[in-house]
Amino acid sequence: MRWRTAPLWRLRGLVARVGLGGEVINDIQAVLSRVRGALRRRGASWHDADDWAQEAWLRMARHLQGRAVPNPEAYLTRTAINIGIDAHRARSAHEDHTAVEELDVADAAPGVEAQLLGKERLARMRQCLERLPERTREIFLAHRVAGRTYADIGREFGISETVVGKHVVKATALLAGWMEGW
């Protein structure tokens, strides 16, 4: 809702009515300017500050209905700040609510084609592993799959760490050659 187009004479009439029995605000433009400044210092945009100041002015006139206010400018400023706080809360609640509904979540799972290709590669890898000499395959799987150290594998098979390394290198080279193009 916009009150920016309200004629100044109507606002002056509100000043006179609101100010009855209390401090009278003579310069409405100066008061609204100070209220907008207070809102701007609190982070409101020019547009929001102007809207909230005018809304506060109308609320003050409507709620007080000619009753006295000791400091109408302070009352107006506090009302405008409260309007700003309410607007911020409403925006925050709405943004959180709509953000979840409008969120496009990318599916991290591979597509059907990638899944099928992965299954085919895995089947091919199993075939290639079966082609390895049994001892080389066991040493390779102990190191690459089980994550065991060369020293641990060497103790189990009764061979040196260097020989374990040679088995792992041999298996890696053979598997890479057999898997080429997959």
C-alpha cells in the first residue's frame, strides 16, 4: 500500500489531531525525515523506510484518535521501527518457507546410463582380476582393497616388501592393459 501520494494538508490535519494535549508537531516533513533516517541507520532501504514511516504515521493517528502523547516523534519512531521488525520477520518466515518449496535439488546419483556403464566396468574388472595369477591377485587385493601394508602382506606370504611391491605393480599394469577402452 502506498501513502506517498497523500496530500500534505491531510497529513497536517492528522498532526493537529494527534498533537492535542501533548507536544504538537509543526513540521511533518522534518519529523518523517528523521524517522526515515532512523530506519535507514538500522539497515532499511529508502523505499522501505519511507513506507514504514508513513505506515507508522497512519497507525499513530488511527490508534491515538486525538489523545495526548508526551513525545509524538519518539512514538512515531518506535512504531516505525516495530513495523520494520515485523516486516523483516514476515519476510524471513516467507523466504524460508518458499525457499524449500522452490528449491531445485540436483540428484547426485548417476544417471541410468552411467549406472549401467559402471556395472559393465565392474563385471569386466572381475573378469580381469580372475585372469591374474592367484598369488598376484591375492597380494593386489590385500593391498588395494583391504588397505594392508607391504610389510604386513610380506609377513603373511613369507616374501620381502620389495617382492610385494613388484606383485602390486605387475597386477596394476596387467589390469590397466586389460581394462583399456572400458
